[in-house]
Amino acid sequence: DIQMTQSPSSVSASVGDRVTVTCRASQGISTWLAWYQQKPGKAPKLLIYAASSLQSGVPSRFSGSGSGTDFTLTISSLQPEDFATYYCQQANSFPLTFGGGTKVEIK
Amino acid sequence: QVQLQESGPGLVKPSETLSLTCTVSGGSVGSGRYYWSWIRQPPGKGLEWIGYIYYSGSTNYNPSLKSRVTISVDTSKNQFSLKLSSVTAADTAVYYCARQNGDYVGHPFDYWGQGTLVTVSS
């Protein structure tokens, strides 16, 4: 199985801050990576697929980059509705696996 | 707009079989264009992919659960189902059904159900 490791596990930030979340795969996955946002009591929501493609309807302040084993999700200017937990997911091979999550908290 | 809705018992006894159904609206499980998956999340923890089914009935399961999992599809009812046998407290989780946006491993999960909490307890 491909292991996905996210860092940090949590981050405190203020509205307007730039926030970066990192995801590392245990082996190369090209750009087969997705990012999801999850709010308490809700299902995950797709933000980014193919490492850098923005899902329809997702604000442009979200962006993704990377290939191979190292990936980044960036929120350029944090908004109040962005406080949530973010998960990466590799889509290179089965079994599909997720990172452990990064909780973005209010500073 | 595609919508997925999980249904099934919220409480299952240890050693018994967990059974859930996902009803799809606004789209067809028989379209042949998507994988339909089950994913779970223990309370306060991360996400675990359980497996998928294709409209043809072909499946792919997570090896960690493969011996206990069965996923089936009923195209006439536009539903797919999960059975997990010999459950223990470790199977307590919110169970989500989700659509993988394509019939290839590389596609992400673009639609999710709201999730249903299943507790394993006597």
C-alpha cells in the first residue's frame, strides 16, 4: 500500500493568512493526488484533483502543486469558512489511501 | 445534481454483519462511467477506503478488509450495498458512500453521501 503522510497535523492561522499543507507519498504517484476539505459532521468535499486541477466551484484561493512524492495544498488568503480538516488522497493505485489529515484552526 | 444517501442500522452487535445501502439519485449506477465506493471514518480519525463496485458487478476491495467485505449493486433500484462481516468495536465508524469520477483508479471522489454512523456494541 502507498502510505500518505501529511504535515503539519494541525496549524493555527488567522483570517487572511497564507496556509500551506504538505503531503508526502511513500512511493512516486506522478500527479495522481486529490485534496479534500472536511468540516465537522460533514462529508469530505473535493477541492483539487490531479495534484493541481481545481474542482468546479472551488474558490481560486485554493491551489495544489507537486508531483512524484511531494505535494502541497495552499490557501492563499484564509477565509472564515476555510477552517476545517484537509486530507490528501493518492489515486495512483489500489488500495486508495488517504493522509492523516491537517486541521486548520483559528489563531 | 447527483446525490448519494446511506441507509441501514446504526447499531450492530459484535460478531454480526454490518449492512448498509447507498441510494443514488440524479445519476445512474448502471451508466458504466463511474466506480461506486464505500469509505469509512472512525470517530476522530482519518479516512479508510473500503472498496468499490462497477456497474458490471466487478469489485476491488481494500486488502485489510477483503476477507470480510462484500459490495454489491442493484441497477434496477439505483443502489449499491456494503456488507461487513464479523464486526468488532474497531469497525465503529461513520460510513460514507461516494462516486469516483471515472472508471479508472486515477479519478477522485466527486460526490459523497452525508455519512451514517454505525456503532458496534452489545
